[in-house]
Amino acid sequence: MKLALGPILYYWPREKLQAYYEEIAATPVEIVYLGETVCSRRHVMRLPDWLDAAKMLAAAGKEVVLSTLSLIESESDLKSLRRITENGHFAVEANDMGAVRLLARRVPFVAGPYLNIYNPQTLSLIASLGARRWVMPVEMSQETLQSLLLSRPAGIETEVFSYGRLPLAFSSRCFTARYHNLPKDDCRFLCINDPDGKTVHTREGKPFLAINGIQTQSAQVYNLIGDLDSLQQTGVDAVRISPQSEHSGEVIRLFRDCIDQRVGREHAVRQIERLFPEAGCNGYWHGRPGIEQAILASAIQHD
């Protein structure tokens, strides 16, 4: 299985972003997604800057994909989308159907996790438009994916979100601005102070969700490192790690070592838990509520 690094979902300072991707260039990740997918107001990196990072990573042997916004809200967003889809050098991850329309039958593309591909008919349609890889919706279970892949179109790869806070929903309202009692258009970019999102707790004090601008995430860290055997057996071609502000290099290396069977599942599970910003979960993959942590006995017994 290939190892992919998804787009950064948070707003980080420019210097941190540049240092981050210089570190990533030296890791064993094979696919790197670049670009802003959450909020069009985040501008510390513009397209020329992303292209510079893309060229640096490509020179390091990475397959680079430029990711598009998941929610297009204005004409300026549409202009930016056109520039990304017409970049002429790098593949594009389409995260809304507007991007698909601009890419369809013109250049191969990656169908992002927000396109709501839940059945063979939709997957076949997306493949006919030129998708060469699709990213499974995060809440899909192994059983559902296995059934869907029985009629997978030829030539299309499957990628599964396998590590990170789950991106659950988007809204035209900015939750971070609302938290600070500010209007969206005068948010002061305060989400830059939350490099892994802002955790929301229940009245009982338990972590429940995380807010990240207009995006709602899980508070728990989705983690399928203990389920890599079942991912491979299901026919998954690539597993996606979602960047976090610290320890991404260690997470990537643990996944790579586990895929290549240089470390056992039990050891990998113990080691990676030290790197979580919150507790872990893997319920969706097992057909259970996403917030749950299924026991990894089946994986551990192989060690």
C-alpha cells in the first residue's frame, strides 16, 4: 500500500508550513496533497507558493497533488479553482463537483473525500469523467467498501483516510469566529492560534468535537494503524495521514514500518498513541459509531 499525506486542514503560519514540507520531503510518504481545502480567507500561502512547495516535493520523489476547496462560496473562489485546475504541472484533488466539471475528461484527477461517493454507480460515473483515484468518505465501513469494490472500475485506485481528526462537516458559518464573538468577515484569522483545531467538550467535560474555522472535526484521532491488514485485504491502494502540528514525521514512519512489517501491530499501536492530541478512535471502519475504539485483538494476535 502507498502512504499519502493529506492537505493540512488547519491555518498555520507561513514559516511553519515551509518548514513542515521540508521535513516531509525526507519522510517515506509517497503521495503529498497540497493546498487550502477549508477556508478561502486563509492566504499565508497562495497558489505560486503552493507550486513552489510542490516542485520541491516532486524533486524529492513525491507524487504531488493540488487539493481544491471543499466549499466554493464566491466568484473569487471560482477564479482560484480555475487556476488550480489549469496549473498544467500537477494532478488535482477535486473536493466539490465544480472542480470535477472543470477537470472532467480533460486531465486525470483524484476524487476527494467530500464528493459523497457511496455506491458503485457514482464511482463508475466519477471514473468515466477521468478520476484515477478516489478517497473513500470517512464514515464508510470496511464491509461497505468491500462490497463497493467488487464492481470497482478498472484503473482507479482507492485511498482511505487512516489517521487524524476526522473532517465531518462544513458550514458557511465560521465556528471559530463565532466562538470569539466575531463576524465571519472580521474573523481576525484567529484559527491560526489553534494549530490542531479547538476541542469542544460536553457538559461532563469529555472531548466531543473540534472546530476548525468552517469545518467540524472529531475531537478523537481516527487511527487505523492497527487495521492495516484489513485495509490491505479489502483492496485499499493508499492510506491517508492527515497532518497534525507535531509528530507527523513519526506517524508517517510508524505507518511505513507497519505496512512493510518492520514492526508489529501491537508495538505500532502503543507507539502511535503517544503522539495523539486526544484519544484515538476507529469505529467507522468497523461499522460502529465513529467515536468508538474497536478492540484491535485481531490485529494484535498476528504479532
